[in-house]
Amino acid sequence: FQAEDGIRDTSVTGVQTCALPISWALAAGLAALALCGQAAYTFRSELAAHIPAVKPALTQACEALPPQVRCTVPPLQRPSALTIQASDMLILDKAKPHLVQLIVTLQNQSALDVGYPAIDLVLNDRFDHALARRVFLPAEYLRGEDTQKNVIAASVTATIRINLDVSE
């Protein structure tokens, strides 16, 4: 009960009560929910890689966002998880030595699926001076089924083949 001077008397019950307005509790709950949503938005690739079952829900949530902030759930990018096992450049036709094929074999050393990397190709002369440079994105060198999957599975080796015309 309340004494005349406005101070709560706790001697009767032995417990002091705190009257937190319900609006503060709702605001705190909404803020916590917004923080969880922002974390899920920011780390959506990591979440999808670590918990594959949530990827469809994340994709659906991204599609439900307004066009200004719409997102996708790209594959997890971890270049440090990939090692180049082999690379080679072969002439496809001896009659046309300017038509070559770049072959790169990558090993995913991670326990997670990792997105295909960009391939940075530098052609040097015999004095090791760069003559040409080009970066190939996964969308340029992946074909068929690989384009849909867009990842190198955990502990798997992948071979990439890129046909080039190096005449100029």
C-alpha cells in the first residue's frame, strides 16, 4: 500500500513491485524482433549455408520485400576455402592456335558448400609482363546444371573449363 509521503510500503508483502508500462514491453519486443530480422537479412548467405532448411524461407522473405530493398540468397563466398589443385591452358585446334581452353581444378576444403569464385586470368609474355587480363564471373563460365546450383559442395573437387579466343 502507499504511504502518505508517496513511497511504497513493502513491509506488508515483502516484495517491491515494478509497474512497467505494457507499451515499453511491446516496444522492446518489437525492437528485438527488428534486430533479429536485420541480422537474418545481413547474414542470409551464412544462415543458408549453415542451416540449409531455412534457405527457402529466406528466399521467400527476400521476394516479399519492397523492390527498393529486395534481396537474393547468394551462395556463401569463402575464397579462402578454395584451393587451386591444377590449372592448364590447351590449344583446341593446332590449325587455330588462338583458340584455347583454360582448365582450372578447384578443391573446396570447407565443411560447407561454397559459391564458385571469379576467375582472374592474366596472360603474360615470356618476360612475365602482363599482356591481357580478364575476370570471369561464375555466370560466364558455368553451364547447365552448375548454373542452377552455383556452389561447389563441401570437400568436393570441381573442374572449370573456359574456351577463349586469344587472337587479340
